[in-house]
Amino acid sequence: WITSEKCFSWVEISEPGGTPEKIYSARNGLKQAYNKINKIRATRLKPGTAYQYTIFSQEIQVFEPYKVVYGNTIQKGPFTFKTPGLKDDTVSFVVFNDMHNHPQNVTELMGKFAGDKDYDFVAYNGDSFNWVDGEEPIIKDLLTPSGKVFSATHPFLMIQGNHEPRGNYARQMFDYFDYPDDSCYYAFTRGPVRFVVMDSGEDKEDTHAEYSGLISFDDYREKQARWLEEEISSKAFKQAAFRVVFIHIPVFHAGDWHGTLHCRELFNPLFNKGKIDIAISGHTHRYKTHDADPATHHYPIVIGGGPGFVGRGGGTRTIIKVKADRKELSLQMLVDDGSVVGNYHLKRK
């Protein structure tokens, strides 16, 4: 969470009716303080357990080497959440992509199609912003609508697209989100599904004039491919009932720009080798489903819709809802009027 003044902040967390534990962020013996952006990680939580938490921030008015003067303390909560179980048989999630500073995509579509909060997490699958040039769009266009609808009780994945790396605040954007091992590509298991999150990077060459020599996505994608080779050989990946990939730029059906072709060259052979069940993407702003093809991608590719751009015509926003148990994975992609424009029911292989 973010404060308007520099503070010392903490969380008090407990099982309902239990004694709250006070937790804070510390590094190298120093409690994090005199800051505005707060990331506090709760550890030692039990699986399959409900918790309640309240957040606190105490203003620091004076911070000198041997003198600290505190001001008022503010708090918010309690909020509640439940940790996933180690052997959950089901998982459900919601996917957005290509919102491009349209916060109403979250509030309106979630209100229409996911108001019952019958999901475990939300995935923002790239291009949440046109570019990142300050704190305001991060708060206004993503954090605020998420907080209004779900994020005090349900987590979300902030997946990087090809627009997030643009702008003079792109490197600071990561301060506002949390990633396993501080990496934008990673894997995790939830219920019967192994999820693989890839960072497809920019869509143009690293040498393109648009980036002024400040990106290195080719090396970054090659590093991801080496990691992905290890991931598809892991016990967690192989034993999962289903394997789902989030990647903003589809490895096929997204034109022939450099980013698409490089992702296809590096990642698609590994997706095929690992026998993933489905890849969920965005980027094109035109919703479409592409069935598995034995000659190219051996798995379905689902591409969500997004707003139109000048010169590209109109676009249609979508919300993707997925549920899986140990026998079947079901996906629906819907547009504003509730029409289903993408539909898969995959049986366990």
C-alpha cells in the first residue's frame, strides 16, 4: 500500500479471533521506514486457512541520526483472505489484458461477470498501461480499481507486456508490485494447475530507435528459455493435472514483428516439448481462439481483446474466466454483452 507521507508501516495479522501478530519489512537489520511504498510479506502462514489483517502507517515527522519524531498513526482494515490448500482439487481465475489505462475494464467487467468473487486470483496479462511515466497511472488505472473490486481479499498477477517497459518510470514500476524472487517470469502451482508466467518483452528489436539503446530483451528472453527448459523438467510441472502459460505476446497469430518471432523461436519448442495445455495471451487487441495445430503449436492459444488504437480500428475488451479441477479445465472468454467468444473444455491428458 502507499501513503501520502513518509512513515513506518506494519501489518497485524491473525486467524479470526486469534491474537494478532505484528509483522513488518526489514533488510540487513533495518526495519523499512521513512518510505511511502510498502511491501510486507507474511510468512509462516498455514495452508487452507482464513486470516484477517489490518494495515498501519505511522508518520515520521523528523528522521535524524539520533532523533526520530513520530506523528499520527492511520490504519485500514480488517480485511480477510484465505491461503490456498496444499491439496486443493480446484482453482479458478480471471484474466484481463491490454487495458491501456482503462480502469473501467476492471470495475465494469468484474461487476458484470465476476461479482460473486468466485475466483482465486486475477491475472493482468500485459499492457495494463500505454507507458509508465509516473506514479499516478499506476494508482489511478490499476491499483485503485483493483482495490475497489477485489485486491484486499484476492491476489493478482502483474504480468509485463510490451508497453510497461516504456516511459521514464518503467524501472520504478516494479516497486509497486511483488514477484517471486523479484522476477517477472516464474512458475507456481495452485490446486491441479501448474502456472507458467513468461515475460515476452518488447515487440521490436533491441536496436530500434524507439528505445534509445536502453533495452536488452533478446538476452532476457534467452535467459527465460534456459529457465523454461528446467521448469518443464521439474516434478511440479510434470505432475500437474494441467499446465497453463500466461504470455502477453502470442507466439503465433500476432504478426511477424521481432518480439513475436523471437518468442516463437525460443519458447514454442519448449511449450510443445512440455506438453502445455493452453497459452493465454493478448497484444493483438482482437480476441480470437486458435486450436492446437500439430504442425505449429500443439496447444490452444487464446488471445484476449482490447481497446482499439488510432490507425488500427476499433477493439473489443474481454474478460477470460477459467476453472479447473483434476479432470477438466474450462475456459470462457466473454465480451460486454455476455456473449461467449471463446470456449474450451480440455480433458486431462
